[in-house]
Amino acid sequence: MSIYTYHFLEALQGAGNQPGDKLVKVSHLMNYLSETVPKTVKKEYNKEQTPFFDFATEDFPVALLRGGKGLPEAGYESVKAETQENIRNISNQVNHGVGIIGDIHGSIIVNNSGDGNIDIN
């Protein structure tokens, strides 16, 4: 798994959010990845890597945090160990050819009503 992917999965689980947030928005992903990817690449490999984002759209939600429960008042740090375990499980599934979403078959339809819902059929 790449450093970018690792931090992307962290961000989807709330690492870029504030306590009490219930949604992950594109801006949360961009801000978190812009901060963490360069730091980790520099620390681990002494190299430069800077994610580039070009979104000419409004901010919109991409995920519900913790199944809609949101981050606890203690913030991301209080669920960080759980998040890291989830990321390890995803990585193991990918490494063993299982895939991230398992055996779900169907289509993903993103409605454009602005409410951020994603329907899986």
C-alpha cells in the first residue's frame, strides 16, 4: 500500500476531521493528504512528494464517519488504534486478492441532489 493510500484511508476514517464531525468532505481529504503525505515521505524516504488537487467544485461529503456516529468528543486520536487496525485489515485483503469491498456486485449511483448520499444497488 502506498503512503498516499494509507493516509487516504486514515482520512476516510476521520483523521482530517474535528471532534463531533459526522461527514468526511473532499476538503478534509485534501487538507489531510496535503499535510501528511509530504511529511511521511520525507521522514521515511528523505524524498519529496506533494499531492496535487484541482477541484473546481464545491465541497461535498464523501463518507459518513464511523457509520454516521461521527468522531467522539476526544477526536481522532481516541479512535486512531481502531483506524490503524482497519487499514491493516484492508491492506491484508488487498494483498490476498480479496478486494476492499469483498463480494458486492452491482452499481454505485451517486445522486446529485446535494445531500451526499451514495446508493449501492
